Amino acid sequence: MTPALYTRMTTTPSRLAFMLLGLLCLALFNGSVWAQNGPANKQIVMVPMRDGVKLATNIYLPDGDGPFPVVLTRTPYDKDGVDNSVARYNERGYALISQDVRGRYDSEGENRPFETDIEDGYDTVEWIAAQPFSNGKIGIFGTSAPGITSNLAAASAPPHLMAAYVTVAPDSLFYRSRFVGGVFKESHSGGWLRGQGVSEDMINAYRARAVLDEQWRATDFMFHRHNVQIPVYNVGGWHDIYAEGSLFNFVYLQNEGHPAARGKQKLFMGAFGHGTLQGDLEYPGGGFINGDLEQQMRWWDYWLKDIDNGIMDEPAVSIYMMGSARTGAVSPHNRVIHMDSWPPEATLTNYYLQPDMSLATTLPAASEAFKTYVFDPANPVPTMGGQNLGADVGPRDQREIGQRQDYLRFATPVLDTDTVVAGHIDMELYVSTDALDTDFVVKLVDIYPDGYEALILDYPMRARFRDGQNPEDVKLMTPGAVEKLTINMWSTAQTFEKGHRIGVHVTSSNFPRFAVNPNNGAALDDVAAPAKAAQNTVYFDSSRPSAIILPIVTDAL
């Protein structure tokens, strides 16, 4: 938007009186008010939290006498970032409010990402509800970190919060953002924390908190989501860092959440990532990381203005089905599909690793079959795409990794029919190691007729967390003992087309996407213990049948 499009404040007598009343009320809340660069209708207020810390808050009121429904966003990325979006909200009759979270930009307090946003979200919503410009109907929205703060505010159940529009936010920081399979997300979480000004000592402390503790339980959305009582429109992307979180936010709230929330949720899953997709694939109509502004406005109109615009009569779920998608040669299988629920009906089908490095739905016949490789922490497998943050995002060609002794490739024969996969995926992997602790990483790959290995999913398991991340679950490996790992591969909607092959790759590292395991079994906060190479073995025989479990959809979608 250009400055000419901004909604301007009028100076009619009623408007002037309303503004003066608003300023008086703000003063009564012990908040300072001043003007700043940006839209002409921007006011900046310091809003007090329950502990006395004040958070810098921009208020943008539409023309008219009010009171208005209010849409709020809370961000660590500078509250002024919404300046160019103000007109779209104001023109629809919404007051827009943007707030710097605690310890960021103009807000007071200590910067502890997401640790106080349950309480601060509640206090902010209820402060807004008490203002004369507010009609008491408040919505909250955000993308990524502001989406996380939106979820946490909803989990505090403020009485005047009516709805939320959340794009690319996880259902759990602990299980989806900081760690997956017990492995620290190095480029994502480490990189993001550095960008927020968090010290290396604090980042190392985060790395060491891979065991669930009371602080995680006190601050993680997963342990408070049962308190959410509002409709939430979740938007996610299959190549996004929080893909599984967007899905499971919807699934939980829609089916198992608070009675006031059940049956009132919406989900859109596109084919975008948390940054520009890399690789030679494209997904026309695959959506955007910020969602669809017109859909957001329809959401607010329905829940904040009681306008029956039909949005709740439409299917609850819209997902992008991915297919063969080479740039300039995109197949018609790439499309948005509407459905009433997620996941669709599917048959869980085991695709077994075979001794000849193939992948088949039949159990391997060999009584003993395995591959052993050396995993050297000093020479990790490099990251080539995936659900990453900002850079190196999406379905890159895994052939770029090259041939390595510590990188095992399995693939089906060329498919003679389309194979539609939609839903959650697990990998059952039988392994052993000569180390006390090590990692295993699995990738799901769509192999094109020309050999392009398009990365669909890639997820790890840290062996000590094979039984879970509660304190009582943690157990080091017994060198030489065979263990069955169940690796959570997250979810997808992918048509492996006729003429393609389904690929599974197995290794023990993927850096910098995931932190490298030093293989020494040392305490999580021991960064001084020397790393060692590990002899890691993957089994694929009749008694140790490693398999990826794919949800195969046979009915038309």
C-alpha cells in the first residue's frame, strides 16, 4: 500500500471527543501515548502487563465513531511492520493493533522468546477490550513467531478473544521447533535465536533442554491447547518448518479440543515453505506463507461482525495435493482439494527396505541382511533442501549429495500407476551401533523419470530418545544390540505419479538442518567431551523388516 491509501483520521466533533476520551482512558492505564512515522492514524501506547512491564503497542483506528471490532498481532519483528497493511483492515471497519513482545524493539522487559506470551497475550487482549474504541470483540493473527504468540494468547482463554487466524505456527515448540526426534533443529532454531539477539550460551542451554521439563510444560502451547475456546483458521505449507504443527493444531482443536472450539476450525495446507522454494519444482496456486488476506477478512467478518458470509458452510479442510511438478511441466495432479476432515481415508501400507536396495510392499525374504557404514561427526551429510527456515527450502535434488558410504538409497521399481499418499507417515527402522548414542535420519523422495530426487520429507531420531523425551524415557544404546526405532516422518499429500519411483534414503546426519550427534553418549550440556566416529548398521531382513509406512489413498479425492 502507498501512503495515499492510508485511512486518515478525521476531526469531526464526535471523532475528536472520542479520541480525547480514548487518550484519557489510556492515561488511566498508566500508558504513554505518542505519534511516530507511519500512517496518520497511528498512536503508540505503552500497555502495562500484570507485573508492571510495559509493552509498546501501535493502535490504528478506522474512520467513524466506533466502537470497533479489533484485530491484534503480537510480534518480535517490530510492531511497525504492519504499517503498510493498515488500510486493508481499517477499510473493512477493523481497528488494527500491533505490539512488540516483551524485550523486543520498544517494549520493556527481558527477551525470553515465547516464555511469557500466555500471560502477556491475555493481558493485552483484555486491556484492548476495556478501551472505548473497542466493542469487546477481538481477533488475533500472525505468521510464524506472531502465529505462535497468537496460539499462546488463545491458550490463556481471554474472555474477549473471539477468533484467530494463524499461519505457519507449531502445536509445540518443544516437539516441532526446538527438537524433532530429540535432535536440535540447528539452522532453524539456532539461527532464529541468534537473529533474536539470544546469546550463544543461551542457545547452548536450549540445545541441552532436549528432555521435557516443567518449564517446557509451563510455556509450550501443546500443554495448554485444551484451554483454547475459539475458532482458529490454521494455514500451513507442506514444505514449511511447521507443517505438522499446522495440521495437528487443526486436528486437535477440531476433534479433541475444548467443547467451545470443536467443529469450528478451518485448515488450509498449501505447497509453500518458510522462504523461497529451491530446486526445479513449482506449485501453481500453492498458497502463500501469510495466508489469504481476503479469507482472513471473511473469517473476521463472520466471527467479529456476525456476518453470515457462508465461510462456515464450506468444507473445513483445503489441502494442496502435490504431484509431478518440474518447472514448466507441472501435471494436473497439483491442485487444491477440499474435504470435511483430515486425514482422508487411507490404507497404511508398509514399503520394506530390501537387500538389493529396492523398496517393496512384500517382506524381505532374506534371513539376514544389513548395511554398515561409518558416521563421522566431522564429515556430516550436507543439507540439501527440506522444511528449513529462510534459505535452502523445499524439494531440492538429493543427487547433489553424491555417493557416500554413509548414505543409503532405496527405491521402488518404476511405478505403473499413480500412488496417492495423504496423511501421517512413520518409519520403522531396525538399527544397531557401536556407540552409546547416535542419530539416524530418513528421507522420503519422489524420483522423477530423469533421476531427479525431489525431497518430500526428512526426519531424524536421536537414539537415546527412541522411547521418548520424558526424563524416564531417556536411555543410551547398548553397543551391538539391535533396536527398533519409530521415526516420526510428519505428514504430506503427494501423488507419486506413474513413471516415477518412491525413494527412501537412510543416513545419520543432515547438517546444518539438524545438529550433529558427537556419538559419545555424553550429558546433553557437556560440549567438551570429544566426538567419535560410529559404526552404524541398518537391518532389512525377515526378522528385522525396516519399512516406511505410507497412507495410501485409493478413493478419488
